[in-house]
Amino acid sequence: MDHKKKIASSSKTVYYLILTAGLFMSLAVLYGLFIGLRINFIYTSLLNSSLEIKSNISLARSEFLKEPGAQTPTTFRHAMEYLDMAELNTRSLLEEKERLNIISIPIDKVKLSEEVQKLQALLLNYRGLSSQVALKDSTQSNVNTHQEWEVLYSDVEAQSKKVEKEVRNVLTSFVKVFRITQLGLAALSLILCLVTVIIIYRSEKQRNLYTRKLEGVSLDLQKGLHRTTKVEKALSESQRKLSTLVQNLPGMVYSCKLGQVWEYDYVSSKCFQITGYKEDELIGNKIISYYDDIVHREDHKKVIEQIHQAVEEKKPYQLVYRINTAVGYEKWVWEQGVGVFSDKEDELIALEGFITDITEQKTVEDQLSLQSNALEAAANGILICDKEGRIIWVNTAFTILTGYSPKDVIGQKPSVLKSGIHDDSFYAYMWGKITIGETWQGEIVNKRKDGTDYWEEMQITPIKNPRGEITNFIAIKEDITERKKADESLKESELRFRGLYENATIGIYRSTPEGKILLANPTLIKIAGYDSIDDLLNLNAESTYVDSKSREIFKNEIEKNGKIFGFESKWKKKDGTVIYIRESARSVKDNAGRDLYYEGTIEDITDKKLTEEALIEAKEHAEQSDRLKSEFLAQMSHEIRTPLNVILSFTGMMKDELQDQVDEELSKGFDVINEEGKRIMRTVELILNMSELQTGSYSYRAKHFDLFNDIVQKQFKNFQQIAETKKITFNLNNPGVNTIIEADEYSTNQIFHHLIDNALKYTHKGKVEITINRSPRNNLYVDVSDTGIGIAEEYIPMLFTPFSREEQGYTRNFEGNGLGLALVKKYCELNGAEIKVSSVKGKGTTFRVTFPNGE
């Protein structure tokens, strides 16, 4: 106002006008320079303001992007202050732009104003979103806000660049205009005063405008400061609520940064309740690594693999595994987490999640699983109904029992099992009892899915809640069809047993261990010689034994083994007659193992016993006769062999003496006498050998010898001439095995002599073959095989019977007495050897002799 008064007073006088004109002309030059400097300063301020806008926005973003662990109320306040400064810079741009209006310069400043106003609008939106992003929550809505915030930041940054560009354009235009202005300054010096007045006026106006703007900005700053204080309080309250929420969660919240080793960079205090370790022990793996050391070794690989898989698919993960606590306990935990990825590279930078203790839940689940498995595995059928009687669960045994699968009956009522045998009152009583909370138990006939009826024993129990209300019914079913059949069979059996008991041909009784008769059937009464059961019940069984020692033996055997079978003794009947009995009995005991009573059977074997004694006596007479026969045969054989040797000797001498004097027919007669005499001698030898075996007078001498070299090969050589005479192929197969045995050499030699002799005798053509080898059990055996006449199958069982011959086989047109093979059998038994025969009539026979003691 002072400057205006001075200007107004100077215009009153010419002097002042001339002075003022000169002054203004001088001032015009100075003012031109001053304006140039001033405008240069303004544009410098504009440029600095545009640059500071970018800087403050970047600094604010950096503060907002700090990790949750590094953020504090101070950092949030700094970020908001940077945004305030950026907003203030935009106002400064507009104010500095207004200062340019003090001079009329042909520069487009409207576009700059528009760009600055756009920047202000973007900053206002950016400031609002920044408060939300500062909470760094992981919900999907805030993730979208964060993305919107990033996009808005990009828009703010781009707009600040446009403002900077417009400032530079204005500055460039101004330089050009300023040069023109300087050149025209001299020409405009005449109007300098006017310009000066205008400039002063406009300057004053600008100053007033600036003052008003400054006052407005001051007011805005106060309002902004108030809003900032409210936001800070809201942020503090939000952080307090978040902290309270985290601390009240039933588990620990964590953030894990990734590197070569996974490290926690944040865990909530509940980590101590779960793991036994404090936050500072887990953060940075200072004391222990959660995933490497706390996770149970058996679950470690599974946990890591599932986390990796979820991260690769960019999905949340849920895990159930065991951990080892600091004090050595094993716990089950449930973990849910998600991977955090960088914005630009889309790389995994952290894991964030929640872990809670589910040990009790797991224990309950295991118990429920055990109970469920127990119910499922139960042998009895089990079904569970709701309070309306609809089936909600059945086990496998129910399906086996009824044929209905769970799918068939769940949602149905148990009436699907009705057989139609029981009337409505039966079911009404059952339903009425269980609906008042009582248990019903009984037997019922139901129908299976295939339509067949079956008996079951069922128990229905109501299940009540804590308020005493019935919520479910459980029915346990046991198939008693077989038991019912058994009961019916038992009744029938009892009837049959009663008939058998009354009509049995043997005596049946029950007595005390001391001998008092408790029960007896009519046959036993008859055996004992009594008239009625009453007489027998007064009898002590011990008094019926002729020999008291027999009763003691009987009792001792039962006490020792609990039973006795076929015990024979003598009894005295009521009239004193002695009879033979055969007794079988058992002891019936109580749960403590004490004898309750004896029960058994008694058979009168008097006639059988007398018959046996007669048979034994007859057998003894027969054996004596057999021995006498054997002795007689041995004696007769000796008596026959002595004169026969004389006859054969003299016949041979006579043939030699009369060889030249007898004709051919008489010579053949001498040969016949010689052959038949030798045949008789062989028969005598066989009889003597059999006699020795039957009378037991044969002297067995066991020794080790080579069966092949000492026996078989020699017999083979002895019979070679006979085989050549009959033109039969005769082979002995070299065994190639050890043929040393321990046996009686003479009897062994006789075995193979008779077998080879018979094979050659009954073979007309073909071959006889001897083979020695060892069985899979390493027993030495000898096969004598021929292609002779064979043996009929029906005769083979009698083959080794003395003096037996097959009419259509070995004996027809062949000499023999039936003793050879009988002796072979006896000699095999004597040496512990086994002989077997296989033969086909008309094709041949094979005898196999096996020595089990072959080395």
C-alpha cells in the first residue's frame, strides 16, 4: 500500500513525472534484468518442484514397501510426509506458474496447469491407497488393492514426468521470449513507466494472491496434519488389533524367507507353546531350524516335497505332520501357508503361514478310527439308526449277515428285514421299549436280501445326549441260525440218545469217583444181574471187581489221563457169577479241574474172552505143530539128502564104467537120474533153508562187502552159460556208484541167485538185465528185469507165500516148488532190505531189492 501512495503522489507533479519517467526508464532496464532473473528463479523453482515431486513419491513408496518386521509408525509417518511434500510441490508449481502471469509472455502455460492438476488428483488417490497397502495383509482383496496401488504409482510417476516435460517446454519457450524481450526493451522504454506501474500492480496483486494461497496452504497443512494424526492413530489401533488377533490365534503365525536354508524372519509368540522354542531362538535359525531340526525325521521329506509342489503350482498348501519339541515330546501339527512372489521377476521370496497344535485332535481321530475299525471288524452285525429309526451306518458283518450293502439300506428303516413271521405286537413292544430309553434284547427271525429267513439274537440300545434326549439307536445282531438248528438237532439227538441209552447193547453208567452209581441203563442192570435201577443205585462199583487191584489201576489211569479205553477186568454179578467186562470211561471235571463224576460204558465180553482163550490155545497148538513140522522136514531132508548123495555118486560111477557098453537111450536115462537127483537136492536145500528161518536157527552174520563185485558179478558169471545156451541176451549194467553194504553175505547171495535163476528160467526169448544204482534218498537198489512170461496181477499178493504157484504162469510147464521167492522175501527181511515186484502178463517182470543201509 505504501508503494501505491508513493506512486500516486509522484504523479501530481511534473517533476515527479519527469523524475519518474527517467527513473522508470532506468528502472525499466534494471527491472528487465530483474524480471529475467526473477523469472529464471521461478522456472528453476518449477523444475526443482517437479523433480522433488518424483523424489518424494519414490521415497514414500520405499517406506511403504518395507517388510512387516521393519515397519514402524515412524516409517508410515515419514511416508505420508513425503506424500504431503509431493502434494505441496504440486501447489508450488501452480503458484510459480501464476507468477509467470505477471508478465505477458506468449507461452502456453495452460497445459502445464492441466498436467499439474492431473498430478494432484493422482497423488490424492495414491495417498488413500497407500494407507491400505501399509497394513500388508495377505487377503485376496488387499492383494488386489496392492496391485491397484502399484498401477497408480506407475500413473503418478508417468504424470510427474509429463509435468517435468511441460516445465522444460515452458523454460525453453521463455528463453526465446526473454531474448526478444531484451531486444525490444529499449523500444519499450517509453512505456516503461506504464509497464512498471502494471508490473507493480500485478506484483502487488500476485503478492496478495500468494498471501491468500499461503494462508490456504497453511490451512490445508493444518487439516492434513490433523488427518495424518487420525491416520496414525487408526494405524496404531489397527496394528494393536492385528497383534491381539495374532496372539489370540490357536497357533503361531510365521514368515519364512527363502535362501539356501529356509529361515524364519518372523514368528508369533505362540511358537513357544507349540515348539518349546522362543521367537528369538527360531528367527534367523539362531538356535535351531524349524524345517530341518524340529520337523519329525520321518515326515521331513514329505513336508518339503508338498511345500515345493504347492509353490510350483502357486497354490496354498495344507500339511499335517509331526514335530519334536524342545523338551523331546512328539506333537502333531497342522500347517497352512502360501508362497510370496516378487512383482517383477515373479520369483518366490518368502513363505507365510500358520501352524497349530492338533495332537489332541489327532489322538481323538486315532481313537475314533480305532473304534470305527473295531466296529467294522466286529464279528456281529451292527447298525446305527437316527431317532426316527432310519439306518445311517452298518458294518461289514451286517452285509455278510443280511446280504444288504450299506448303499442298499442307508436311509431305509430296519423293517426291510422283516420276515413276516412276527406279528405287529412283537414290533410294537420292541419299539415302545427302546423309545422310552430301555434296552431291548431277544431273538428274531429276519429275511435276507436273497429272501431266505435266518435267526438272529439282537440287542437294541438307545443312545442319549447330555440332555438325556435319545439321538440314535444301536443294534447288535448275531446270527444264531446254526445255533437254532443245533438246538433242534440237540433235541432230536436227545430223543435218539434216550432211545439208544435205553436200548443199547452195552452198559452205560455214571458214577462218583468213589464208585457210587448215579445212573445206569437197562443193559448195565442186566449185565450186573440186578432186577431194577434202584438196586444198582445202592451198589458201590468198587465191590463188583473180583480183583481190587483192577479198580485201583482203573482209577489211576483215569486220574492220570482223564480217560481210559478198553480196560478189561473181572466182575462179580449179584448171584456171584464171575464175568469178563471191557470198560471205557472218562472223568468229567469242573472249572477248577476237580473230578465231578465218571461216565462210561461196560461190555460183557465173557463169551468173547472164552473164545479168545480157546483161540490162543489153538494157536499155541498150531505153532507147536508148525515147529514140529519144520523139525520133521529138516530131519527128513537130512535123511533124504544122505542116501540121495550116494545114489547120485553111484549113478555117476555106473555111467562112467558102462559108458562104452550102454546104448544112447540108457545113457540118457543116467542123465535124467542125475538131473532129477540134483533137483531133489535143490528142493531139500530150500526146505532146509526155510526150516532154519522158521525155527530161528539161522545164524545171521553181518559184514561189509561189495554187493556188485562180491555177489552180483559172480552170479552173473555163473549164469552166463545158461543164458548162452537159451540164446538170451544177458546184461549187467556197471553201476558207477559206491556198492558197499552191511548185510549177511550168504543170504544176500541167495537172494540174487534165486532172482536171476527165475528170470532165466521163465524167459524164452529177449533179455535178462541186471541194474545197480542209488535212489534219490541214496539207498542202493538192484533191479533184475526180464522179458519172460510175466505174472498175473491177481497172483502178485501171493507171490512170496511158501509152496504157492501160479497155475497159468510160473508153474505151468515149468519145474518149481514155490519156495524160492518165499526164501528171497525172508532173506530180504533178515537183511532189512525191501523187495518189490512189477509185472505185466506176457511182457516180463522186474524185481527191485533196496538196501536202506547202503553206504
